[in-house]
Amino acid sequence: MKEILITNDDGFDSKGLLALRNALEPLGNVTVVAPTTEKSACGHSLTLTRPLHFVQLEERFYKLDDGTPSDCIFLSLNKLFKERKPDIVVSGINIGSNMGEDITYSGTASAAMEAVLQGIPGIAISQVYAEAGKSIDTFGYKLAQQTIFEIVEKVFKGDFPLPPRKFLNINIPPIAPDQCKGLKVTRAGNRLYAHNAQVHINPRGKEYYWIGLPELGWMDTPGHTTDFEAINDGYISITPVELDMTAHNEIASLQAWIER
């Protein structure tokens, strides 16, 4: 039997995580290790300043007390997979998109990053929603479940399509399965970011800030098929992501600038 490790950044009781488990159970032994609370936008962080505790909820289902998604993968390999690494790590199904530069913020994507750093194939999958979750209430996770089942089944029948230290980032459009036009391989788009933060005063008169949810704005990228464009056109987006963040095209020009 194949060994499948799954996590997320929405917390152990997220409906998206449970939908992911249900989708993958026909393909192997699914072990769930997820954060106790929501860890959205925590990035690729590990907890180094306090101890963490596994809490077993049922067979092959754990929450990691106040851990991050990266903690979940890192510590699972130490505690649960000492003899044999999982055959694949899948992170999700995230409630909301992880496209463009949002990948760098995403705890969902970061769990897949941690997997490939440890030599395990990694996939992040996110359900794009519109109007503050209305699409999830309408369509649920059926298209995401169908997609991740087919992708993981394809991996298990052959091999992972990427070389080491690269993972797949999948985004699902907010539509019914019969409305989907198919799967499109994309590059990560370029987000337009705003400084959305609300200022409030607490009952003791102290000022505090609450970071808001930015609108899904994107730069135009003529000649490229980005994750945002694919989703907007009714396709599933699948993007190969690498951890090497070197701007290779700029090395020569930077060297020339240094030597001026």
C-alpha cells in the first residue's frame, strides 16, 4: 500500500482537509497531521522557540498542537515515518486560492515545499472561491477531490513529473465539475497588492491593527498563461514551482554592474 501524508493550513477540522482525506483513501494509507488552529499565511515557518505536541484524534489522524504546516511535515517524518517515508505529501484542500506571489505566504504551499526538501513528492491544492466563500457553499470540493485523485493516481502509476526540490501547485476554479474546461499547465502570475489593514481601538484605549483580506487583483501578462488567467477562464491551474529563488536571468547583468 502507498503511504500518503496530508496536512493543511486551515486547521485539523477544516472541511477541505476532510474532503482531501476522503478523496485519497482509495489510493493508499492516508495519515493526517494538521495544525490545531488556522495557520494561513504563515509561510515556510518552523517552530523553534517552544515544544510541540502530537495529539492523536483517531487512527492515522493527528493534530500538532500550535504547529505550522511545515512543522507537521518535519515532525511527522521524525515520529510517524521513521522506517519508511511517505510516498507523497499532499497539502490542502485550502479554502481560498494560492496563486502568484501568494505562494510565498502560503502555509499550504509551504508544506509541499517541506516535503520536497525532505526528498518526498509534494502537491499543494487550493479551492479558489468568490464572494467570501459562496462558491464553496455552492459547489463544495467535488472538482478538487476529483482532480487530486486523478493526479495522485497518475503519480502512483508512473512517477512524479518534476525533478527534486520542485512541487506542484494546483488551484481549482469556483465552478461545478461539469463546467470545468480541463487542466492547464501555467506559470505563477503577478499579484497586485494593497495595504489592507483596519485600525481599531480596544476597550482600554490601545490602538491595534487587523490585516484584511486583499482583493484578487492581477497584472496583465501578455503572451503567458498564468494561474489566474486559467482559473478566470474556467480551467484547473497546475503550476510547477521550484525552491531555487535565484533570478538566473539577472546574474550576468548583476556581474556587469558590480564590475562597472
